[in-house]
Amino acid sequence: MNKKICVIFTGGTIGSFANGDTVELSSENKSALIELYKQQYCPDVRFDELRPLDILSENIQFTDLDAMAACLRAVNKGKYDGIIITHGTDTLSFTATLFSQIFCDISIPVVFVSALYPLNDERSMGVENFAGAVKFIEEERLNGVFVSFKNDFENLRIHLASRITVAEQISGHFSSVMGAPLCELVDNKFIYPESPYIPSKEAIAAQRNPYGKYDLCKDIVTIRARSFLDFSYYNFGQKKPRAVIIELYHSGTVCTAGEETNVLKFIDYCRRLGISVILSPVDSSARVYSSALELKDKCILAYDTSFEMTVVKVMLALGKDKDIATELSTNNFFEKIHG
């Protein structure tokens, strides 16, 4: 019996075309991706198509996320073997991370696919990424939210959407936290690595509790640790956020010396204004550097998840007026590396 898959198109590079030196959304052939897949791979898979929006992902707004989520929620899951969502690469990590939470209990596989180049560019791997998603749906039958992506000179990989990290600078390559994807396609077969960080197929297939109604709070500021970062430029006298999330160095540190560069002074400033400060990511199994010893007593530490997941969980917590630390402690879809 032929598989039946619902494809939700949202735009992005995978839904665009190259016109000289410019990439533009395609308005002529909306089904080009499916047509190319059928020509190159399999003509027998049955697809239904939905288009809740058509945008470049760097321009995504909260209303667009709501439209995408509503579209996915309305799909009759009993009619399909799986769902594929096309998405731009720029904000793929955020949307996939968010959907891994609010659709953590979904009963069929949902796979995000993207492309670094438009389909009419010979460098594009959009069709390969789409084909990987179809094959994963057909053969693995794991419920949850995933990402199918092939980096240059590597095998196609399936990532847990809860662990996908932001695209690498310039190359646009995607990876998972700890560099450990769920599986990769080798000689036309999905191979699962022997890794303590990867959940078993049985665990992924198990039933999970629904996340429930969600609302995202946009009143946050994100800051990335870097050399000579001057925190005094962040003045919230006229407009203050509800939370500040600081992305730490890989060792779980940020500058605690000097005056304007001292995060401890900045945290005290935020606390006086009633602003929550969250530091991420923090490896619970790692030794703590002496420069970071005071941090845990002054703010909230996000343990064992990606920075992208921390942002999503803080926005979800504040959107529902829930405790941030409690939300960060949950493990809805294997986002916790040591969970």
C-alpha cells in the first residue's frame, strides 16, 4: 500500500528560486519540490499539500508561528503516515525546537526539511532532504518532531528537533547538541550511533504527555558572551524585558571581572528591576570554573539543553506565567542531554 504524507509548505529557500544574484519566493510552481522528488526517487508516494504561509523565514512573526501550528494541529493524523514541513534555514532551529515541545505527544512523525540553496541551484540538497524525510517516515515510524538535513560532504542526518542547533556560520550546516544526530543514512539505510546521548527507538516510540495550550512571551532579550562585552549598554530604564537570557561560552562561563564587562554586576542590575536572568547552556556533569561559582546563586541556570531550547522554554514559561526554573527542568522530547 502506498504511503500517504501531508506536506505543509511555508516558504523559505526550499520554496524559492534563484534569479541572478537574488533569491526570491517562487510564485510559479508551488509543487516543484514534490515533482522533483517523484522524478528522482519515487512516483508512488501520495502527497497532500497545505500552504498556511509563504515567507522567507528570517521574516517570521508570532502570527506566522501560530498559523503554522494551527495548520499542523488541524491535520487528521489518522489519514497520514507522517507530515513534512518545509521551512527556511535561518529560523529553522527555533521553529523546530518550539514544535518539539508543543507537539511532543504527536502520534506520527513530523519532519522539517530545508535547503541552503533554491531548488533551481545545482548545489541545492532540498530534494535530498525531502527524500530523507519521506524515507524516515516510511521506514522508521517514530512519532515526534525531527529534522532531515544533509550537510556538504556528509551523509544525510535525522536530528531530534529538540536538539537541533542554529546553523553554522557561513556554511549553514546543521548539527545536534553534542554533535550526535539521531541517525544518518548510510548505503540507503538509517544507522543509529552507539551513543549514551541518543534515546532508544523504543523510548521515542513511547506515548508522551501532551504539552497543552501554549502562548509565547516576546518580552525577552538574548545576549551572547563574547570578549569585552560591555553590559552597560543594556539599559532598561525606558523599556524592560521580563527575562534576559545569556548564551555562555562552551565551558559554561562568562566574564565576571572588571566593571562594565562583569556579568555579576549586570545580574544585580537586572534583579533590582525585577528581570529574571537565565544562563545557558550549562553542562550538569562538568566541573565548574572558579569564575562561575557565584552565578548559580544569582540567576537561573539552564542545564543540559541547547541555547535554542532555553529560549523556547523561557518564552513558553512566561507566556503561561509559569516558573521558569520549573519549565527548564522538564524533559518533554529528549531535550535533556543527561535527562
